[in-house]
Amino acid sequence: MSEKIKLLETFENQYPDRDYLIIHSFPEFTSVCPKTGYPDFAELVLEYIPLKLCVELKSLKLYYFAYRNDGIFYESVTNKILDDLVEVCKPKYMKLTANFNVRGGISSKIVVEYSSK
Amino acid sequence: MSEKIKLLETFENQYPDRDYLIIHSFPEFTSVCPKTGYPDFAELVLEYIPLKLCVELKSLKLYYFAYRNDGIFYESVTNKILDDLVEVCKPKYMKLTANFNVRGGISSKIVVEYSSK
Amino acid sequence: MSEKIKLLETFENQYPDRDYLIIHSFPEFTSVCPKTGYPDFAELVLEYIPLKLCVELKSLKLYYFAYRNDGIFYESVTNKILDDLVEVCKPKYMKLTANFNVRGGISSKIVVEYSSK
Amino acid sequence: MSEKIKLLETFENQYPDRDYLIIHSFPEFTSVCPKTGYPDFAELVLEYIPLKLCVELKSLKLYYFAYRNDGIFYESVTNKILDDLVEVCKPKYMKLTANFNVRGGISSKIVVEYSSK
Amino acid sequence: MSEKIKLLETFENQYPDRDYLIIHSFPEFTSVCPKTGYPDFAELVLEYIPLKLCVELKSLKLYYFAYRNDGIFYESVTNKILDDLVEVCKPKYMKLTANFNVRGGISSKIVVEYSSK
Amino acid sequence: MSEKIKLLETFENQYPDRDYLIIHSFPEFTSVCPKTGYPDFAELVLEYIPLKLCVELKSLKLYYFAYRNDGIFYESVTNKILDDLVEVCKPKYMKLTANFNVRGGISSKIVVEYSSK
Amino acid sequence: MSEKIKLLETFENQYPDRDYLIIHSFPEFTSVCPKTGYPDFAELVLEYIPLKLCVELKSLKLYYFAYRNDGIFYESVTNKILDDLVEVCKPKYMKLTANFNVRGGISSKIVVEYSSK
Amino acid sequence: MSEKIKLLETFENQYPDRDYLIIHSFPEFTSVCPKTGYPDFAELVLEYIPLKLCVELKSLKLYYFAYRNDGIFYESVTNKILDDLVEVCKPKYMKLTANFNVRGGISSKIVVEYSSK
Amino acid sequence: MSEKIKLLETFENQYPDRDYLIIHSFPEFTSVCPKTGYPDFAELVLEYIPLKLCVELKSLKLYYFAYRNDGIFYESVTNKILDDLVEVCKPKYMKLTANFNVRGGISSKIVVEYSSK
Amino acid sequence: MSEKIKLLETFENQYPDRDYLIIHSFPEFTSVCPKTGYPDFAELVLEYIPLKLCVELKSLKLYYFAYRNDGIFYESVTNKILDDLVEVCKPKYMKLTANFNVRGGISSKIVVEYSSK
């Protein structure tokens, strides 16, 4: 799975002197449940305050696509994606919210945050 | 009723060094009113910050199912479920919100919280 | 299951000379899946044009409650309830719509109709 | 109850040569359940095509208010109001829809129509 | 009031050989209640199939504005506006729906239609 | 009006050592405007943190019903109900929100709070 | 314009010892744009904590009506109304929010606050 | 692709003498665009009137899952699924509606129907 | 403007023996008002039953983009687009609905249809 | 691009002694993606507390229009517009939120703030 991070590209933040918020919502995330082998679906909401680098949008989409046939748990995939994005972007602040569809009558949300310093 | 807690299973939190939030919403909770014998219905929203353990989702569903034919009041069932989940998961923080359907023209919500000190 | 029909009571239609429509919506129907043993949930919408008899509301509620711990399939329970209500009310027209909650990612609706003559 | 109809006033339809539709929605209807003595609440939607007469709005409101402390069943009150309005307005077509609030988990709608031959 | 119609302008329909539908919704109509002197508010929805002429939009707006301080009843103003628009546009079909805001707890809708021939 | 408070009943809070929130929403409150004699309608939302006592739900409903034919102003009825509930329940915290329906084009909300000590 | 304030009436606050919030929403405010002469429309939401005096509702409605044919800008009318209401009611706290309809593709909101002392 | 149809299972219709409607909604369909290689997402709504056979729900889910990594166009996949379901169920009537998510600013819906005889 | 039609591409309908419906919704159409020079915005909904040819989606998007800086009236642009699409696709049936954003307080919808035969 | 700022006009704040909030929402912003040449669409929400100057609404509209055929990235255009508006209005506080439509399955929001001193 360590290969996925290479898909992420960045571009230089043109306004590094100002703290501002960037939010990218992706309602089409899908991976596979490692227990049942059935697909999972989630909306991913990424919020961050950039320092020197911004995530390039198309590379973010391709990075998300790369999980399509991976077997991985809710809590793990959400933490893993935040870790990758923090490593690549080195933001001042970053938060990832994953809203997973109903399974067994229960819908789940995982909220993970990172703060520099 | 003390038997129900045995239904709850946990798994090890893979990211114990980071505080993050897990939310499980269950719109199909049902028990029985101890006064009238009629069914009650509620949506249960469980939010928690794990320490070493996470609640296993299927066991949570089976635990909720176990109240189906129990006669128990709104305030009691909400507090009881929080107590069981805190005992099993030992979380940093946990909150349970129960939204009960209209009865006699009144809909009720009970909000219970736990914080490890 | 044939005992349930005895729970249904009727009262005399006070306006038998006019065709009019009566609709009762019940969002709290629950029975049990005969395969998995897990609970099913549905909203039942009953629409009918009475002839001589109307369904008494409280008895309808008790009749619906009686399915709580029965194992029965979507298609069967919807047809069975319509049959019972038609037998007891002998309406000019009757329609039952059952909207079942998501199971395995799929939500289902069954629509059954009866017309006298 | 026969006194209530005297509250209804009409005014002359200024466009008797054209068929057109008038709809008055009233979300604040309340009467009393004759069984339990508890209040019932409904939204009444009146639709009609006038011939010579239109219902005066303020008198309609006062007529609806007059049911506030009457004990009367859903089916009866809906048919009764339609009868009174037909008698006073003599419309080409009239329809009354009453949406009653949830009682015992069931919400009800009664739809009654009149057509001048 | 007969002066208002002069405000309405038309332009030539460029597709007279095809029946098609034009709908203009105006949520900001206001006039004055002739009984109370208080303002009335309505959303006007105009639908028509043109023959040779289409209503010019800005002139329609000015025409609607012209009722701002007129005292006129719901039923009259809706019929009057349809009459004016039919006279000026000579459409194949025209329909005007006026949704008036709540007054005395009652909201009202008037629906008036015209068909050529 | 001082008689109404006798309708309110309480039961013992089973979890007195934990601060938790109870919310009861009642969309069917109605009283009478003392000026016009016309009915008023409101949704009442009661939120409180209990100490030793909880409000019994059926008694709360009957207490609310008791205002049905009383002439009383928005501000007064909201403060009066809070006072009665505080006197009977002696809660740690209590808040009452009353959302009144549109009258004369204006809808009103009154928010009243109580905090012990 | 200084005459409008005389329309506002007050009544004595019956619960002066308790801080509580009163909110009046009025979706039917209309004045005239001083530049174009075209009507403007807004929803006004007034929130305040009374000291000795409350605004009388009918007088508030008449006061709002008085702007119907005045030419006045968004920012001015919102500040002016707050000033008048503060002068008449002398509240502990008051806030006025005006949501103006779309003009030239832009919808506008003005939020003005007052705090005693 | 012809192998997928073997995943579909049926069970015997218990009410073959009555025409009734069965609707299964599946918001989690995903396949792959044959041009770009990027994933497509759709909600599939299946409606049918059974004759002798009903589609078994779990097998339907597995059949839908089987398209996850297939490259296939909107129009083709919708027609293909209907063909397979008709062949296996031999219904009186069947309709499949596929609502595809936005691609290039355009969202698409394909509606395909089958009628026996 | 006649050049735009060359942007439209088609592909062969793979299911020519079955009548089925294709719907493409595009919420980002923009052109320019020929009177004011200001931009117009609309949602275009295209519905058609293909015969031998289907519209290729990317070419449809580019065709819509081509109107970005054209000055053209609501009624004209809707009819023109339908004409172009009919000429290129030669469908059995086609309908175009254009929902234009509010201008001068009025929002407009144009509905144009074509039927072969 | 530096020419655009000249389009912005201001008028004198009539209430400079009071801090109040002005919000202008514009759902029709469009520019061009510098990579693909395809149009981008966003809703811009501008919030500010004025000091001596307010933005004139029509000039704001024309300023926004001026980006119609510019190729510029999400993050740049949002920061650039805030910079221009701050330079022209010299507000106490200003915030610009840009909600961009879905591209490649991802919708984006950029939030930029300015505070004087």
C-alpha cells in the first residue's frame, strides 16, 4: 500500500503568507471490507490550511481511486490517508472526515485531525 | 440485563497515539415501554475517542438488537448503554444521543456523556 | 399467523353513499428476517375506499405490533396484511405500500392492491 | 353541530363564465378525540371550482375554529365539513383533504370529493 | 386599472410552427387587501404556449409592479392578470397560478386557465 | 391558572451522579390570544439537566393540554411554564423554547432559561 | 421618515428579573430601491433581550408596512430600523438581520447589533 | 460478461394470482468507464411485476457487485442488466432506471422497460 | 452559429430494437443576454428516445460550452439547441427543458419537444 | 488582470460608528480552468464589516463578470478577489468563501479571511 503515496502531487502555494482554508469533498470513495469482501462506500471531506504546498486535484482523485480494490477497515483507511496527505503536503493543519454508508443498519463517520508544531 | 454486555466485542485501535473521533449512527433501535407494553423506537448516535480499543461494529448491532423485547425507560436505556460501552471500550471520551419517536405528541432526546479524567 | 386477524376491529362507515379515501401511514413496522434472524423495518402506507366498514385505528396498531417477532419475507408480509385487511373491512378498493429499510445496500418497496369486483 | 354552518359566509364569484380552481390550506385545525378526550390536529386543504359563490376567508377561519372543543372522529369531521361547504357554496367541484398528526404511531389522511352532476 | 395593460410589451415568436411551453415565475408580487388595507404577497407562475407573440420579460415585471398599491381581491387579481396577458399575447394556451402567503392562518392558491378556440 | 401545576408529576432520576440532557419536543401546543380570542399555536422544546427528579411524560402532555382555552400572551405563557417546571423538577438547568406560528405575517420565538444557583 | 417611530408601541415586560430572548421573523418586508425605483424585498429577523419594555406585535407590523413606498438602501434601512427599535424599547440587547432577495444575481444580508452599556 | 447472469437466483412467487409491484433501489452501483478507465457510479432502481419468480435479494447484490471492474458504457450496462434480469425472472413487467453521477458537468439517467407479450 | 453543430458527435445505439429513454442534465449552461450584455445561466435537461444514434457526452459538453459568449434570447437558444440535436441524432423523440436563473425577479423555463413521424 | 480592480466602486458607510456585518452571495461566478480550458463555476460569499466604505453592488457584479474568460486556479482567484476588495474597501474585517462545482468527482471550497491591524 506504500506505493499509493507516489500518486499524490503538489503545487506551490501562491499565498504562503496568509492562513486560508481549502476543502475538497469526494463523495465517490470506495474500498473493500477485509472481512466480507464486499465493497464499502464513503464521502471523504478533506480540509487543510496550506503552508508551502497544495494538493493537486487530479492526483488526489487518482490517489483515492487506488483504494478501489484494497481490503481495509474504516478506521485504518481514514488514518492512513491523512498520514499520506500530511507527509506529502506538510500543511499547517489538516482534517479528514469519512462518512461511510450504512452497513448492518449502522452508518459510520471517522474524523481525524493533524496540527503542525 | 447484565448479560447483554457480553455481546460487545472490541478490536485493537491501530492509531492509539492520535485522538480521533468515531461516530456510529443506528436508526433502528427498538425496545418496549415498561408502562404500556408498546414498542419504542429511537435513533442512537454513538460518538467516541478511542484509547486502546474500538467497538466491533457487528457486535454493536447484536448488542442493540438484544433490547428488542426489554421493557425499559428512555432515560435508563440511554444511560445503561453508555455504561456498558464505557466499561468495554474504556475510551478517552464517549457520548450517546438517543432520539426517540413521537409518543403522545412528544418526541424525546436523551444525551449522555462520559469523559475519562 | 392466522390468529393475528382477530386483532383487527372495524366500525361502521358513517358516509357509505360517498366514495372517499382513507390513508393510514405507520413508519414503525418491524418483523424478523426468516433467513438471518435479524430485524426488518418498514413504513406501511394503507390506502382504502370503504364500503360499510372502516378499520379501527388502535386495533390496526395492535395488529401491526403482532408481527414484531415473526420471521417473514418482504413479499409475503405485505400480501398477507392486505389479505387480512380486505377480509375484515371488505372495502371497495385497498392498497398497501411497504417501504423496507436498506439491507445489504438495497432498499425495497412492495406495492399490493385490491379492487372489489 | 348544525349551528356551525351559519358561520360560513360567501361572496359573489366575479368570473362565473370561467372554470378556475381556488385552494385554501389551513394547517391549524384542531378538534377533540371523542374516545380519549385528547386534542387532534390536522391540516385541511380545501380545493374547489366555484359557480356563483366563493367562500369568504375570514368566515371560513371562524367556522374551522368552531370545532376546537368538539369531540368528533377523523372520517366524520372531514365529511361533515365538506357537506357544509357544499351546501353553502354550491360549487361545480369541491375536495377536502385532512392530514391528521401522528396518534399511536399512525398518521392519517382523509380525502373527500364532491362533484355537481 | 385598465391602464396597466399598456405596460405589457410583446416580441415576435421566432418558432411559430412548433408548440412549446414558456414558464415565468415571479415570487415578489404584492398588492393591497381592499378590506384591511394591509399588503398581500404572492408568487405568480405564468405558463403559456405562444402563437405569434411572446411577452417581453421586463415589461411583464413592470406590469406586475403596477399592482403594488392597488386594493384588489385574490380571485379578481388572478383573473384580471390572465385576461390582460391573453389580450396582449393571444396565446394558444395560458395558465396563471397565484400562491398567496398565509393570512389568518390560511394560505390560498388561485389557478386560472385559458385555451384558444 | 395556579391549578395547572398540580397536573405535573415527576419520577426519581436513576442516574443522579451524572449530568445528562433530556429534551422533550411538543409541536401541538395551543392557547388563545387574549386580545383577539383567536387560537395561537406553538412548538414547545423543553431541555433540562435533572438533579433528583425527572418530568413524567404523560403528565407533561396533560399539563400542556390545560392551556388549550386560556387567554395568555406569548411572553407570559413561556415564562409561566418554565417557572412551573422548575418548581416541580428542581433541575440543575432548564430551557424552554416556544416557536409560535405566523400571526399578521410575523412568526415569534421565545427562549427562556433557568440555572440552579 | 422620523414619523415612522411613532407607530411603534410597547407593553411592560412581565418578567424583568430574568434575561430571556424574544425573536420576531417577518418575511414580507418591502421598500423601494432609491436608484432604480424598483421594489426590494427582505426577511427581517429581530432578536432582543428586553429590560422593562417589549415591542407590541401589531405595531411592529404597521411600522414595517410604513417603509413600503420609501426609497432607501439596504444598509441604511437595517440600521435605521434597529435605531428606532432600540430608542423605543431600550432593550438589554438587540439584533436585526435583513435577508434581501436576489438583485443582479446577488442576494444580500445585513446584520446589525446593539448592546446596552 | 455472460458469466454474470449465473449469479442471479430466484425464489417462487407466493402470490402468483395477484399483480403487484416490487421495487429494489441500489445506490452503490459502480463500474468503469471504457474510455477513461475512471470509475462510474449510479443508483439503480429496479421495478417489476412478478409472474412465477422473484429475484433473490442477496444474489442481486452479488450480481451488481460483479460489474465493479468492468469497462462498460451507461447505455449498454443498463440494457444488459435488464436483459439478464428478464431472462432469469421472466416477469410480467420490468423497468430499470440508472441515475449516473456527474461526469464533465453532466449527470445522466437511462430508463429501460420490458413488458411480457 | 451554424458552426456549432459540427461539434456534436454520435455513436451507434447498441439496442435499436428497444425504445428507451436517455436523460442528460447540465446545470452549467451559460450564454449572454443580447440586450444587456450580461451573462445568463440555465440548467439544460435533455431527454430522448434514440433510434440509430446516441449523442456522445463529451461532444455534447463542448457544444454547450460553445454558447458561452454568444448573445442569444432564452426562447431562441432552447429551440436552436433542440433543432441541432434532432438534426444530428435523428431520434424517435426528444425534449429539451431550460431552467434559467432569476433575472429582474423572474425565473424562466422553456420546454421544447420533437417527435419523429 | 490588474485592470479589474478599477471596476470596483464604493460608497460612504452611513453608520461608521457601529460594527455591523454585510454579506453578498453570488451563485453565478464563472472563470476558465487554465489547464483544460474548460469553464469553472462557483458560488462566492463575501462577508465584511465596513469602516468608512461599502462596496457598491452593481460594480461588484461587473467586477465578478470580468473573470468570465480568464484562466485562473481556484486558490488564486479566491485570494486575488479578496486582495482587490480589501484594497478598495479597507474594511475592518473581510471573508470570502468560494464553493466550486464538482470537477472529476471532487467539489472544492476555498475560505480566505482578512482582518485590519
